[in-house]
Amino acid sequence: MKTILKQIQGDKAIWAIVAVLAICSFMPVYSASTNLVYVVGTGGSTFGYLLKHMMLLLMGFAIIYGVHKIPYRYFSGGSLLMLPVIIVLLIFTLSQGTTIGGANASRWIRIPFVGIGFQTSTLAGLVLMVYVARYLAKNKEKVISLKESLLTLWLPIAVVLMLILPANFSTTAIIFVMILMLCFVGGYPTKYLGLILGIGVVALVFFILTAKIFPDAMPNRVQTWQSRIENFSDDNGKDAYQVEKAKIAIATGGLVGVGPGKSVQKNFLPQSTSDFIFAIIAEEYGLIGSVFILFIYFLLLFRIFIVVKKTKTIFGSLLVIGVGIPIIFQACINMAVATNLFPVTGQTLPLISSGGTSIWMTCFALGMILSVSASKEETEEDILEDNPLDILHETI
């Protein structure tokens, strides 16, 4: 045990929180998978889904371990290398016009030999947050002009977001809001942020109008996320069924829940293992279990702020904020959707919902945070020394 602990670096509390969330996910995923096996009829067994979830989590922990061993200064230049790769992947993903398991394939690509769908937009969001952190850290002592930042900062962001938008509006909105938050924290001029926000809204309106005028030129996902917003206040809407079943599950759970594996609504609630797993947790473990999960996420948020406070470099601090806060934000959105406080978005509950892409990207982000927390002695100058990606970090 001591040998294992010596290999684990960084904030030990974050390691413990991740382990607790992973352990808490086993029973809800196992219980909710009966919907896929017996109701949807996807084949396999509930134990098979649990085993798959365990393997994805083990791979996620391997990602955390591998990434947290990488000095975080390499992520700066790495974001520049990954930007063109991400753009190519998004174009390839968007060009797909078929469906995978009934879901629109313009959000996913299938990983060869593994058979697992990979949502490229989640990787794109992670790369963008690192890229923005790098830009803000590099220009921390400069007066940032709108003209210069439009080309070097906002143009790459706009290209990536416009490639994500047609297939996944919710992810696009979350990434954009998180980028604005990071820019505000990183000292980007507030007067320019308001202008960028306005440009973003105008671009969205223009996209919607274009989709209305030329419906055949746009993917069906445009109508999907548009209808989700319209149905949010409509009790008879298509998404009302999901929300109604989620609210029934939460109400049935009461204070202590009906017990592990005894959920009834899991048999009627679509996406009960992913998007609406919080409703199943509330039904089986009650208000106590729901508050416990919420507490764990806010404890993770607290530890993220602790890492930020202890970090001695601007890039390290912005990196932790940029990749850490979206995890908590996504968790809050997932729980808000389950409780009908927010329209259906398709966002999973980090480290608890089943699904490879969400787990892996969350683990990659956590690995970055742990890498920063493990490098307490580094200074801003150290980041630029003995770095094989110096030319990318310092001059490009």
C-alpha cells in the first residue's frame, strides 16, 4: 500500500473524491442497466454492463495516473498541436449522416476494434480550455487588444464551436460560457467580453435562421435542441415524459429511498444509466443519497480552489480553473435537468453515469489538475525551461 501511495502524487483528497464517486456509481449503473437489458432489449446482461462500466473506470484511473505524471507545462504547447487535430476530427464527425444505437452519429465517431463511441466535442472542449489558459498566461503582462485577440484567441474558438454547434448545442453553450468565465478570471478586458458575448448571440441567431431557411442543409440535431428548449415549458412536449418520470423517481425516493436496486422508474425512464442517473439515485437512496452526491461534487470544487491557491504560476492556476470548473458545472446541469430546473441537455453526471467518452475526458481533466498540484515547486520561469515544446509554448 505504501508503494502505491508513493506513486500517487498531487492532491490526495482529489484522488479520494474520485475514488468515492467511482464506487458510488457501481450500484446505480448496475440497477439502471436493467432498463437496457429487459426493456430496450439491447442484449447482454446487467452484470455485463456493470463489468463494462468498471473497465471504463479502470481505464479512466489509468488515464489520471498517466496524465498526472506529465509535467503540466507540456499541456501548453500540446494544446497548439491538438487544435488542428480537433478541427479535423470535428469535421469528420459532423460529416457522418447515419445513426449509432438510435443516436445521431454527427456527435460521435466509433473507435476501431474497441466498439466504443467517442464524442469528439468533449475532447475539443478540453483542448480549448487549455489553449485559452495558455493565451491568458502568455499575455498576463500585456495590454490585450481586441484586434489582436480576435485572430489569435477567438478565431480558433469560433471555428471549433461552429463545428460542434449543429450536432450539440448544449456542449457548445457550456464550452462558450466556461471560456468566458476563464477569460474573466484571467484578466481579459471585461468590455471586450461583453462584445464577444454579443457576437456569439448574433452568430447563434444567424445559424438558427439559416437552419430555418435551408432545413435540408442542416442536420436534424438543429430541430432536436430547438425543440428541447421549446418543450421545457410545455408539459405535453416530447421531453416531458422523461422529466415526468424523473420527478416521479425523485418523489418516490423520499428521505432514505426505496433501497438499492428497487427503483421502479428505471424501467420507464430513457437514458436511466447516463443522462437521468441522478433521478435513479434519488429514488433508490433518497434525499440523503442525493445530498451526499452533491456534497462530494462541492468538496471536489473546494479542493480545486485549494490547488489554485497553492499553484505558483498563472498558467497552472488558469489550467486548473479551466478544466476543473466545467466538471462541477456539468454535474450541476445534469442534476438540474433531472429536477426539471433546466431543459434536457444530454449532459452526463461526471464519473457516475455510464459512458466511455465522458469518463475518460473527465479523468484526463482530473489528471491535469493533479499534475499541477504535484508541481508545487515550479515557477513561471520553470515552465519555459527544458521543455521539448518550448518553441510551441514560448514563440508560436
